[in-house]
Amino acid sequence: MTIKLHTALLCAAAAVAATGFGVAVAQNAAAPAAAPTAVPNTARSTDPAKPLSFFVTSEGLGKGADLGGLAGADAHCQKLAASVGAGQKTWRAYLSTQPADGQPAVNARDRIGNGPWFNTRGVQIAKDVAHLHGDTLDAARLGNNLSRNTVLSEKNEPVKGAGDKPNEHDIITGSTPDGRAYADAADKTCRNYTTSAADGSAQLGHFDRTGGGNTSWNSAHPSRGCGQANLVATGGAGLLYCFAAN
């Protein structure tokens, strides 16, 4: 009698345990899967010693090389920087202008500050103006750090380069390789960034340092006109380099 009672109690306990397990399984199956943890797309470096001070615009103004002159281009850089919380700095577009209407030429290298400059991930792209332009190349200075891996938009996103669809590696600069304005009479700036006509031309750089032997980041070749369609056909989208000047 005692053995039978003991056996019955064990069976009852097992039944209860099995019922509890079944309930737990059912509850777990009904529960929604936990959402994956979002990875923040930080647009500014989290290192205060390496604040965002350089980017390529994520978009152009949509009017080809008509940027509204230097003032309009600077305003575009300032607006995009402010959109990611970096508007407290003074931002300048890397552009040179040619002499016109009694106004002297402006060199891109003279309007972007002294550096150093860092991208959205805190990577230094150049120590100073001389380093940026390769003025001094020796054991201590091996050229700037602009490349497909380090040139990012203000949104901390890569820019489309050679091999991407569409290719948008042409960046408007109007500059010689050393960052200065052209001295000849040929239009290299789409009339100082005030026209989107099919005629005219603006000097372009390749941010990804590649493309048919044209590896210069700031002076690879001229555009095939000044309109938006002309820039797209050449391999760009009317994008600009933006530098924090302070």
C-alpha cells in the first residue's frame, strides 16, 4: 500500500512539472522576438580631441556648378554641418575662384583654416595646409590621408566612388593641385560658381584617388560643362569638400 501511494505521488508530481514546462514553452513561443539593438550612426566623433572638421557634402545644390558663388557654397557646408550638430564652427567650401569683375582670385587653400582636420569618425585626414597639399614630402610627411576609406559625408556615410552606381567621385574644387586658382583665362570655375550652362567648365578632384590615372583629390580633370547633367555625365553630383576653418 505504501509503495503504491508513493508511486502515485511521484506520477502526480511529474504531471504537474510537465504541465508547467508546457505552459512555459507556450508562453515563450507567443512572446515576440526581442528587437535587435540599433547601432547608432554617429555623425560626430565621440573623441573631443578630434572633433568633426572635414566632410564631403552628402548632396549637391542640384543646380550643377551654380553654387551661388563662394557664399552659397559656404552656406551649403554650414547647413549640412548644422544638421549633424556641428554648426558651431565656421565651415568653408574648398573652392578657388578666378579674377573677375575687378575682384582678385581666391585660393581654396587660403580659406579653410590651419587644421588639423578630422572626419566623422575622428580619423585625421591632414595635419595642416602644407600636409593637405603635399607641400613637404619627407620621412615625417607622407602626404595627406584622403582616401576612399577616410572621405565620408557629414552623415558618416561613404561617398559613391569609381565602380559604384552611380559614380560620384568628382568633387568641385576649381583648383590647381596645390590648392590655388588658375592664372590662365580659361574658365575653370563655371564663372566662379554662378552658372549651370552647358558650356564652361569647373576643375574637379577625385576623392577616391582613382580613375583613369587621375588620382588627384583636388585637381583631376575639368567637367564637361556646368549643368547638373554635365556633372553627372562626367562622374559627379555637384558635391563639395567642406572644412572647418576654426
